[in-house]
Amino acid sequence: MAMAELPAAQAAVLADVRALAQRAPRVCVLSGAGMSAESGIPTFRDAMTGLWSRFDPAQLASEEGFRADPARVWAWYAERRAGLHAAQPNAGHRAVAAFGRRRPGVLTVVTQNVDDLHQRAGWPDTIRLHGDILADRWLEPCPHGRACAPAQARPGQPPACADCGNLLRPDVVWFGEMLPAGAIDAAERAARGCALLLVVGTSGAVWPAAGLAGVARRSGARVAIVNPHASDIDDDAHWVLRGTAADLLPRLLDA
Ligand code: OAD
């Protein structure tokens, strides 16, 4: 497919970011939902197409929402899981993974995405800040101090422990919850230690992930954003590239 030509100022930015990516001793990629948009996974905050324009995060992405209507939340995640199973990594995921393999020891990928598309593209060590939509965990520690075990599946309901009734829930971070132990520390270390932070496809609206651009910049890294639209953290960036992940990442990262 022919590549669209960039306006001259953007082409110059692209050349600068590319030059740094190819020589930087450490590069960190921070991805958000826009990274997977061209794989057909909906983002959260894009007008019209974003999940939060159609669904209420308080009902579908919080522990209170799950407790109020477990079947509804379980069904919503089942639908998103099915969408992910049908999706493939796009050229952006593939460019990131190929870059990392070509330059061993250089790349850290930190993602806010709960999909597995960076991993499937060939970057298994991706740091997941918001969990894994394909995994489950128990809602509560077992009240009897034993290991819970799911009973027979109940149609339309999340699996429950045969013994204590504990429910399985998706292993993602919901609003009001802490990030997985270790993940944000590892991400901050990567942001502090890199020479280039490439921020791809995030609105920069959700913390602490959004703070990583500032962390990197204050630690002396150059920060570049890839996003077709403005984001809340554009002011933290030295460079902003207006375009999509699948189009721009191969141009930035391919050999
Ligand atoms: P958002 O939906 O908030 O933002 C998506 C961003 O991707 C927007 O800035 C878009 O402009 C941009 N975008 C859209 N298409 C793109 C493309 N093809 N290439 C590059 N960029 C594109 O998603 P996040 O910032 O990831 O939390 O949202 C952060 C968190 O909020 C998510 O991880 C999720 C959500 O609630 C949890 O699941 C805990």
C-alpha cells in the first residue's frame, strides 16, 4: 500500500523521532486504546465510536457495577473477549515488536490496553498497567481461607465457587482500583531510564499512566506522541505526530 505523504513540518518531525529511535540506548513505548483501533478494537473516548460514548463505565467498569449486576458485566466482557479473539495485531504492533527484536535490550513496552495484541505481534514482555481481559480472578479472597473452585457454569452468569459463592470477574483494573503490583513501578523505571518515550494512541486522561510522559520528560527523555487527535498530554511532548499507529509506527521504527 502506498504511504500517504506527510506535510513538510510533520515529515521533519518524523525524521527527528526516527533518528532518535534508531540510536537511543533505551526506548519506551506507552500505548493506549488507539494502538489497537486499526485492529478493530474500539477505543474508550473517541466521539461516537468510543465505548464510553455508548456504555456507562460506572456500571460496566467498577466493582460496584459488577456487584449490582454481575450477569450484565460478564456479558459485556464476553462480547469484548470475542471481539479480541477475532482481531489481529496491526502494522503498528508488528513494527514495535520487530524494532525490539532488532535492538535487543533497548525496548520496553508499557500498555494501558487489556488486549494481547502487542504480545501476539511478538513482544511478550509488555508491561500491562490495566490487566488482562482474557484472564479471570476471584472477586474476593475465599472467606474460608481455601482455594475457590468454579462450579458448573450458569448460563449468562459469571462462574461462582461451589463452596462459598465467590464470583469470577475479569482480571482488569476497574475505576477506583489499584494498578497491578509491580507494573506501575516497572513502567516508571522505564520512563525514567529511556532516551525516547513514544506515546501512542492515548487520550492521556487516565492516571497514573498519563503521568509517565511527564516522568520521562523530567528525567531527560525526549517525548513523542503519535495520535491523529489532540490529547491531554500533548504539552508534555517535544514532538507531536498527527497520524495513526499502523501508518506511523512502521515509518518510525522499521529498519
Ligand atoms: P482513549 O479511548 O481514552 O483514547 C484513545 C486515543 O487514541 C485518543 O486520543 C484517540 O485520538 C487515539 N486514536 C484513535 N485512533 C487511533 C489510531 N488509529 N492510532 C493512534 N491513535 C488513535 O483510550 P486510552 O487513553 O487508552 O482503562 O484510555 C485509558 C484508559 O481509559 C483505558 O486503559 C481504559 C479506559 O477506561 C481501563 O481499562 C482501566
